[in-house]
Amino acid sequence: MNTEHLNSVQKKQALINYAQSMALGPYQAELIKLQQHIERHKLKLIILFEGRDAAGKGSVIGSVSNYLNPKHYRIVALGRPSEKERTQWYFQRYIKHFPDGGEVVLFDRSWYNRSMVEPIFGFCTDQEHEMFMKHVVPFEESLVEHGTVLVKLYFSVSKEKQAIRFEQRRTDPLRQWKLSEIDLQAQSMWEKFTEKKYCMLRQTNHEKAPWHIIRSSDKHKARLETMKLILNTMEYEGKSRAFDLTSDSKIVFTANQELAIMDAHRKNIK
């Protein structure tokens, strides 16, 4: 790595980035083995990446998929439903992107848009939101029972870190495309998102597809812990025992742990 053209601050950051990239390498190599196992045995894996805007979902997806065989994985990031899609069963637009045997699909936001973003910004009716919350767990249970492995990840960023990342998007020409109208309202609607997050975790966490909450203010740790979680979804040929895949308890939380933390925070506010 040539850093001669960089100033001291840039050089230090470049060295940090390089070290972090090297640290992720062994886990990315394991992800290749997992993908090959899925392809060989015609398995199906869906991973949902959820969280607030600027929670780091995109960068984690990039690290997870960086060295995977593009023939056997897809990243799906859907926009608002079209007029035609609004007349369909809500899950229909997502089902058509589901994996065939031997594929991995990474959803950069998923059907859980209807649990948080859509009701907050008025993109769905109260009735549509209630119907979704009523039917999403049976939908996922059926999906898993029919042979799809479903991993649900929620990336939790602090309000302060979100504000910093929004400012970086605003001032960096290479990131400005990421700044949307919804982003500009996210900070002022922080508590509304918190309430929807609480309800989502409480009502949609279930045994066949539990939520994993990942603290993502530190992007490197979020990437590392995400890879560990994915590698722990199933056994696969050639799985390395050389490194520990145990989750960092300061970064990864179960839904019940997160709900307990949120309940305690509510009591302190009162």
C-alpha cells in the first residue's frame, strides 16, 4: 500500500482502513465456503439488513458480498411500491426476488419497511400497517418451514453518530447522492422511529427467525460481527476452527436484550 502522496492524517486513516480490511479477510474467505456449500446443496438463504438511515447497512452489505460469486447471490433494494404493486398482496413484490436453490439474497431494507418507514411517513394506511404486523410472523414461519434460512439483522446507530454521517453526506461530493429527503427528517423523527422499532422487535421476534441487533456506530465492528452471525447460520464443509465466531456481547444483542434496554431507558425518562 503506497501512502507517500497522502498527508499525515490521511496516511493514518489509510493504515487503519488497511488493517481493518486485513482483519475481515479470513471471515470473507469463510463466507465464500458458506456460499459454495449453499450452492452445492441447493440451499436458500435470505438476509435482511434493517435499521435507521445512516446505520451503515450499505457498507456492511458491501463487505459481506465483496468476494462472493456474483452468479449465486443478489442484493435487493426496492424503492416505493408502484401503483400496480400497491394493488397487490404486500409481500408479493418481495417474493419475486426470493432465492432459488443454491442462492443467497441480501435485502437492503425489506418488507419491514411497512413496520417503520412507511407508517411514519404516511406511505401506508394504519390498517395496512396493522395487517402487516398481524401477518408477517406467519409469513416468515411458512417461509422457513419450506426450507429457506432467514436471518434478520437490525443495525442500531446512535442519534449523534447518525447526525455526523448525515453531515458527511451533505458535505462530501462522493456521498451526496446518499442524502435523501427522508434522511433530512430522520433526526427530528428520532423518537417516532424508536417507538416503531420497539413495536417491531416486540411483535415480530420469533423462534424461527429471531432478530439480531448490531450496534453499528463503529462500522468495522459491525461488519465483523455481521459476518460472524452469518457464518453461524449453518454448518458447511471446510469450516475453519482457527478463529472464534462467538459474538461480541457489547455489539450484538438479542431482541429481548434490546427491549429490556429500551424499557429501562423509558423508565429513566419518566
